[in-house]
Amino acid sequence: MAKRLSKALRGKRRWLGVLVSPEIKSKSQMISNIEKLSQKLELSSSPKLMDFSVNQLTDGCGTGILQVKLADSFVIREHLEADDSLEKNGLSSLTTSGKIRLVRERLSNLD
């Protein structure tokens, strides 16, 4: 059995809490939207969808959490923090952290 890499040698990642447009109603739609965004931005790997909640907020928007490589996080955050990102991409950045627990806490406090 192969020895597991130590924590320091594993790839670094960031967790992005995103606001999801009301038009995105299923996990499969969300995944295809993420893949399109990944190709558009030419990321080294596609972000991984960790959590997805539809219509969680009062305005009909949902929330999601994406796992992104550290090197790609700067590019994708810059793109998702734009004012018109929700209309263009169906996603908008709300929060980011190196720990998924913190992102979950912040998203749960939005209500």
C-alpha cells in the first residue's frame, strides 16, 4: 500500500462560498455551470462542488461551496466578485476560507 502524503505536501485549496442564481435549480445544472466557468477561465482543474442548497435565501437565491486549488482561487474569486457576476455566470462570491467549516458557518448566518 502506498504511503499517504503528509499534510504539508498535499495540494493547497480554498473553499469558496457562492451565491447561486434562482435559475439554477439542480445540482447537475450547477456542475455544468461550474465546468463552463472553469473552461472560460482556463483553470488548472475544475472546482469541485461540495455543498449546494436551492432557494435557501429569501430572494430565491441558493448557496453553494466550491473546493478550488489555491493557485486558481485568485483568478476565480476575481471573476466571481465582479458586480455583474450573478447575471453572467449564475454565481457570485460571498466568502472564502482555507477551512470548509468556516465557510459553512458564514453561509448559515446569511438568513
